Amino acid sequence: MNAIEIRGLTKQFGSKQALAGLDMTVPQGAIYGFIGENGSGKSTTEKLICGLLVPSGGRIKLFGRDYTDADVRAKVGLLIESPGCFPNYSVWNNMLLQAANLGIKNAAEEVRKVLRIVRMEGSASNKFKNCSLGMKQRIGIAMALLGDPALLILDEPLNGLDADGMRIMREVLVDITRQYGCTVLISSHILGELEKIATHYGIIRQGRMMCEMTAEELDRSCPTYIALRGADMAGMERLLSMRYRRVEEENGDLRVYDAVAPEEVTAYLYGQGMLPAELTTAKIGLEEYYIGLMGGEVKR
Amino acid sequence: MEGTVRFEHHTFGQRLGSMVKVDFRRMFTQPLVYIMLGVCLVLPVLILVMTTMAGGSAGGGAAMGTFTNVWQAIGTATGAGSGMAMDLTTMCNINLVYFLAAVLVCVFVADDFRSGYAKNLFGVRPQKADYVISKTAVCFVGCAGMMLCYFAGAMIGGAIAGLPFDLGTASVGSVVLCMLAKIFLLAVFVAIDLLAATIVKQRLWASILAAVAVGMLLFMMIPAMTPLNATFLHALMCFAGGALFGVGLGALSALVLNKTSLV
């Protein structure tokens, strides 16, 4: 069963078409990285799934049921943009309110548990308004974790987190999917972090799903390359271009994308009277893959 | 990785119970309601004492249309002559609470949308109808408290100002029924205020303006519906009106929430 299944979803804001027939499938237990440019429709999609916006057309199903079903919604945790907390309430009281909204019986115990998960148990008595941005994001995550959700919808949860916060977030998300089979839909612009945890990806552009793939498929789609550096970069580029089909300069490196062994490149350059100072083999990451996709030239 | 997700059934009663508990907790742990209760307690004292002082004496106030009797701060008996006349006693009496109620309801609801709490709420278990019922109930209790505080304030203010407590054609029983009728009528105003607040959501001033504007249209009817010498029928009519409008406007508020964006 899929945790989220969206077919032909449309959303119109006045004359602006935010979503134009979006199809999306999030398998149960996946960490689904939802990627797209600003204004591509990521947040709109998430808000629609959460029932915060009214769709203009299309169908949304959560775990095979209608997305407005209260019983299904009780198993959804969300963090959309910012945690919705009352600024003058303490973190603890804000958490208790949400626990009560979810009808959690041992509210205090549950709140303590989720605050411990996000390492915020020491800040429970702080007023929400006095918390830093990173702390607020963690509180938002803790709030989303209340009631053992089967589906977590997180809109830019990594914003404002320091390196430690990001690491904690990563650990938490991986842990809850492995231990409790929770499905996570996460949108973020920090693709490097997303790449470390996502098992599935969906790339949205102008309100339409460009492609959906698993992490393995992405891995297969991302080519390896040989990166070279040397004293005479221009000369090296000229020589390599004569022999290999795709040679590009990126970040001060010369990259040879053709599937060749590094020894062969070294031997060729040596034969031409030139030796690189540095030679490494690498694979393009999600970020580069995505940028390439957006630019219309996917590096394969 | 894939497992079976078990969904617990949440009944309407369970959802509403949690929601009401949360709203009561919110209403009575925030300063807003206590400020409003304080205003309702102090306002009649100030009005009665200051207008009596301005009138020179308790008896001489009649010519200026100021208070000559404590009960004028609560209502006017039908057949007393000045029921619909627009003087100070009809403008500055307990019926002001209906406008103050608009402030309480609109701030309470706008807070949900301004803080983002509505996202947490509607994104998970609570349904829009639960929200409207709970808010109506909790705001009604808060506003009823304000009404009682105004009553108490009027009594204190009247005593300080030295105004007579002469009931005239009314009786203690009819005053109780008058207060009951006024409290029941609050349900109509709370429902109107809630509808205005759900339409404009986080735009607090717009919701207060809209609620007060609609309230103004009904304001003239209040003295006739809740006279000081009210009978059981007045209370019953106000109860029925409150229930009908409460349900009708509540359904409209739920529809607004269902059909409009919440963020």
C-alpha cells in the first residue's frame, strides 16, 4: 500500500496555476525527498495533503483512504513552514495542547518522550518565543512525532538547523522509519542532507512531477567522472577533448565523464607529455543531478 | 520496510471532548479572558459613577438621559416608555457586552491562525465542525462570564453612585429571566463573531470590524428581546434563537473553513 497517492492534483490561486495535474506516489516506509525550485508547488502540495488548502481538482489518498478521514489524519504528523505554537506558552504547554488535540492518553509521558528524541527535554519550560530558530524547528519535529504518526510531512525542516541539529534530524528520521515503519515526506533545498537519508525522490517543476525515482535509480542515473587538476589546465583540457567525448570544467576541476579507467587517462596524458597533479574518481550527487535536470542537461 | 498501519477509530465525541478541553485550557490560561472580565466589571462602575457625577445628582440625571436607576444599566422594562429611545441608558448598558464579546471571540480565533496553531490542528485529527462547536461553546462560556461581571459591576457602580435599586414593574425573578435571555442571546452573537473570524482568519481587525458591524444591526433589537421585566417566554425565545442561530451560523463557519485555505 502506498502512504500517499495523488492523481491529477490541481490548485489554482486566482489566475495562477500552482499545481497542474500532479501525480505522486509515496510508498509506505519511504523517506521521500520532495525537490523543486522555489514556487514549483512543493509547499502547496504538502499543504493540500495536510488539508490546509482546498484542491481545485484531483484526488489525494493517504494509506488508501480519503485524505480528510479523521482516523487517517490522526496518524499524520506535520511541520509546515514553522511549528504552530503560541509564543507566550512554554514549550511543554504547547506540546501538551497538541497531545490533547490528538487525544493522546499519557500526554505528559509522550511529550517527554518526543522531546527526548529531539534532545529538547532541557528546554521544556522555556517560553516558545524565547527559543532560537533551530530550537523551534526541533520543537516542530517533536510536535509532529506526537502520537506515533504513520506519516510525517515536513516542509523545509532543516531550515535554521545547525550542523548538530541536522545530524539529530537525520538520525531521528532514519530511526523512526526503520523502527516504526513511519513514512516521511520531506521537502528541502539542502539536497546534500536529503541525499543522506532519502530512499525515494520526487522532482517537481511548475506544478507537475518531472520524475519520481528510488535512491538506487538515482544512483544509477548519476554518472561517475574523473576529476583532474594540473598546472596547465587549458592544455590538459585541449588534450582530453581530443580524445574523450565529454570533458567539462567545473569547480576548478577538469571532469572526464566518459566511462574510462583513471589509469587510461593518466597513461594518455603521460603519452602526451603531461601529468595531472591530482586525479580523483567521483560520482555526481543529487544536487548536481538536480541542477542538471533543471537546466535541461542531465549528466549521464 | 512496509508494515500494516492500524488506524484507531476516533469518534466525534472523543474528538470534540479533546478539542473542548484544549479550548477551555487555552481560554482560561491566557490573560485575554481575564482582561475582558475585568473590563466588564469596571466599565459599568465607571459609567454609572461618572454619568451620575456629570448629571449633578441621581435625580437630576433624567433630563440629560443619564442613569436614574441602577437597573437601567441592565435593561428597560417594556412599557416604560424609553425602550427604543437612543439615550445614554440604552447605549451604555449591559448590551455593550455583545460588542466586547466580539473582541474576545475574534482575538481567540485569530490567535489560532496567527500563531500557526490552526495548521497543527486541521492537519491532524480535529475536523472543522469540531473546531466550530468547541469554539462556540468555550467562547459562549467566556462571554457569559463577561455578562455576569457586567451585572456585578453595575450593582457595585450603582451602590457607589448612590442610585436607587427600585425595580418598578419588574421583579427579582424577571431580572433573572432577563439575564438568562441576554446570556442565551449571546449564542447568536458568538456565532456571528465566529463566522466573521473564520472568514477573515488571521486578520484580527477585519474580523472585529465585521463582527461589530453585524452586531450593530441587531443591537436595536436586544432591548425588546430582553426587557428588564422579562418573562419565561422571553428567555425561551432567546434560547431558541440562540440555539438556531448558533447551529445555523456554526454550520456556515464550518463550511467556510472547509472551502477556504487555512494558511
